[in-house]
Amino acid sequence: NHLACAAALAVLDVIEEENLVQNAAEVGAYLMEQLKAQNLPHVVEVRGEGLMIGIELDVPYKEIRTRLVKEQHCFTGCSGTNVLRLLPPLCLTKADADDFIKRFKAVL
């Protein structure tokens, strides 16, 4: 319908005007690089594209994810039994990424 099309076009305009695709690529690469460089306990692999990031653990994610939510007020997704999935908004900043890493380290 016309309303849905107008809303979709408005969203595409914002994505273009705020360079959100480029931001996702830059901040996503930064976040993955920082996670890999930290040599964090239990982190086996960090993979992804842009801001869609998977953090594979050598333990089930349940306890770590629960502590992230309850203690650090940080919500993540999950996949399988050992992968935390990050799907943050496209407007995530490097400061936000650093904040996530700090919170993630606190629960490991």
C-alpha cells in the first residue's frame, strides 16, 4: 500500500543520508578486530560481515548471555549452543563497540 511504500522510502533516505551502510562496515570491522585482538577467555572465533557478528565460544553461551543481560544490561542473540550473535543498529559507534567489549569482558 501507499503508506508502507512511503515509510520504506523514508527509511532508505535515512540510511543513505546518514551513511549507515558505510558506518556498519567500518564499525563492524573495528569491533571484530578489537574482539580478536583481546585474546578473551572462551572466545574461539569472531566472524561476521558488517555489524552482523558471531562470537563462537568454547562453552555454551547460556551463562555468559544471562550475565550480559542481568548484570551488564546488554542484550545479544544466539545461535546453536556456543555462538553469541550481535545484530546492533546500523548507527552503532566505535565508542558503543568499546562499551560492549568492556561489558563482555566483565562477564567472561
